Amino acid sequence: MQTTGPELKTMQAGCLSVVMPVYNEEGTVTEIVRRVLEQPVVRELLIVDDCSSDGTRAVLEKLAAADHRIRLFHHPVNQGKGAALRTGFREALADVVIVQDADLEYDPVEYGNLLAPILSGRADVVFGSRFLGSGAHRVLYYWHSVANYFLTLLSNMVTNLNLTDMETGFKAFRREIIQKIDLKENRFGFEPEFTAKVARFSPRLRIYEVAISYYGRTYEEGKKIRWHDGVRALLAIFKYGIF
């Protein structure tokens, strides 16, 4: 359910920077950009094209030319999601930043759910959980859910957090925080690295979770994460959570 209320209405002038890493999403990027820009809280959409090899770049350039809120960046070589996010975080200008994937798995209409704890002054970082149970959730791969549970459990053990979905791609945070965190991971190790570093941030951050919907896609539809990304996430949990 989308959150509304006085705390959100005070932000309609644009308090939000949306950072969108993109790699070979020619088929979905136009629709997700449209949905993002429909949200009245969006001040800017920072799209980082991570050296797409299909027609994504041409689509993005056309979209950027049509709306001044789009700020477009290109990586000359493919570096990975984490590297693309670092580029976007560095350039963000609004008070709050949200990560938005370009594949339609997370719906921008739910920005209000993630923003509400921050706007009300209760949270510094908000994780959108696919497993809290209130939103629509496409039924897909059993072993992916097992891996997510296992990685979240290990992450919680080393960070002393009680998250239900460490690997979520839908996160919001105050800009001043994300621009102070020294992130290193270039690919899908970003999620456990970010989690470990916000858990250790000083002064201690107020971390919340909210329920979100999840419209997952299959590998045939373009899903990119592979088994070796899970191995990298496992290594990142111990690298940043313990060592």
C-alpha cells in the first residue's frame, strides 16, 4: 500500500534523488523511467549506463533529452552495479536518495513507503523487504529464496541487525550518509557491503524495514544475477562484517 499523509505532502516540491544503474535494459528502461518521473517527490533521476551493449544507450539519450530531471552518466567499460551506484550517489543533490533498478521488479509507486520513516524523522536508512508479507510477490525460484534467507542470516549474525531482506534492491537513505560511506564493491557485493557499513556507521544510524511488493522476472525475461554473485555476496559479508 502506498503511504500518504502530511509528512509526504510536505515533500512534493522534490526531496528525492533516484539512482538507477542500467545495463542492457532496452526493453524495460522506457517504462521504468516513466513510472519514476510520475512520482511527485522526485527531484532528479540519475541514470548510470554501465556500458550497455544493446540499444539502451540510444533510448536513454532520447529520454534524457525529453526531461530535464534526468541526469545521464555513461561508464566507458562495464564495471558492475556497485560501481554504477557509486557514480550516482556521488552526484546526487536531493536530501534523500533511493536505489531503483531498471528492470520493473520494484515499483516506484511505493516510494512513499520507504520515505515515510525518513521524512517523519525516525529513520536514516530504510530497507524495502520482499519478505514482510503485505505486498504482491511474484512466485519464482525456490533456491533463490533459500539463498536470500541464508545470506541475510549470515549478514545479521556479523552486523547484529535483524533484517529480513539484506539483499533487497530497494533502499532509501539520507544523502549525507551515503556520501560519507566509502563503498568499494563493483558488482553485487554492494548489498552486504552497504549493510555492514551502515551497521558500523558512527554515530549509530536508525535503520528501518518496510514491506514492499516484488515483481521478479525470470532469466528468460532478462534476470542477470547468477550463482557466482551469491558467492561474492558471501565473501563480502565476512570481508566487511568481520575483517
